[in-house]
Amino acid sequence: GIQVEQSPPDLILQEGANSTLRCNFSDSVNNLQWFHQNPWGQLINLFYIPSGTKQNGRLSATTVATERYSLLYISSSQTTDSGVYFCAGGTSYGKLTFGQGTILTVHP
Amino acid sequence: NAGVMQNPRHLVRRRGQEARLRCSPMKGHSHVYWYRQLPEEGLKFMVYLQKENIIDESGMPKERFSAEFPKEGPSILRIQQVVRGDSAAYFCASSPTTYGYTFGSGTRLTVV
């Protein structure tokens, strides 16, 4: 089956710092997505990024499909960025396998 | 355009009772997925449905759990004879195709 591994498991930052989260995934993944779960439990879709690079404000993501990894960059972090970041991979029909997540805490 | 609507947000059931969780997908979305999140864990796939069809139920426990997505109305995840181990957050997601998920706010089930 599909394997998705995320690192680091925990990350603590001061407001304003930058960070990089990593996701390694197994073969056959062609549907790679990043999600943010905020402290209230809501899941927000950040990026659908099977390959290439995308940017949305202070967040950007890059997936190198041939090397089976994806990176999520958070620049100038804010306290509202706190929460859990999930990487999830799937095959063509949409079922996703989630990683264990990276718990991000941003201190003011 | 409302997002994915799940209700109830919180549900408390005694052991042995039935739990019914509802999910209304976004307008125009015909793919519905259910995931379960146990405390301090990631999300685990349960079932993938399209209208009137179960496409993949490989993540559903073999007993007590069932799901449907009728021609009219919301998708329903049904848990019969709940046990304490069923306590979790249950998330529904919908998509217009096989990618581009939008999640609902989840239903937090507590079994007492």
C-alpha cells in the first residue's frame, strides 16, 4: 500500500521565522495534497500538488515526483499558522493516505 | 456556495446505541469520502462513495459500520452498537473529481 512519512514530527518557532516541512511518499502516488488542521480541528486544503511548485501567500509547496518527496515552506510564520500539517498521497481515484502530521507551534 | 456540511458537530452516545453522522457535499461535488481521526493520530480512510454507489470501503471496519450516499439527501455514516473505541472525529470530504478535496468541520463522537 501507499506509505506517507512526514518530518519533523514537531516544530516550534518564533513568530517571523521560516520553516520547511517534508513529506516522503511511496511509488504510485500521483495525487499529493497538503492540509492544515487548525487548533479547532478544522481541516483546510492548502495545496493539490502532484508535481512542480505552487505558492499561496506566505506558503509554497514543491513536489519532486521522480524522487518521491514534497516540501511545504512557511515564511514569516504567524501564530495563526499553528496546528498540524498533513501531507496526503493517493492514486488516481482520490482515496488519500495521510501522514502522521507535523505539529507546528508558533510563539509570539 | 456553502462548504461541506456535517452534522451534528458533537454527538454523545451510550455504549450500545446507534450513531448517525450526516454529510452534505458541496454543490456540484459527486465524490464523497469519510475519514476517521482517533485522538492524537492522523486521518484514516474509511469509505469512498458516489451517488448510490460504494466505490471503495476498504477502510471500513467489517462489523457495525455502514455508509450510504443516496440519490437524494446527504451521505450517512452509520455506526451500530457503539463502543468506547469508536470515540473519534469523523470527517467527510467531497470533491468534483478525484482530487481537490474540501473537508467538512467533522463530527466529534464521544461514547460514554
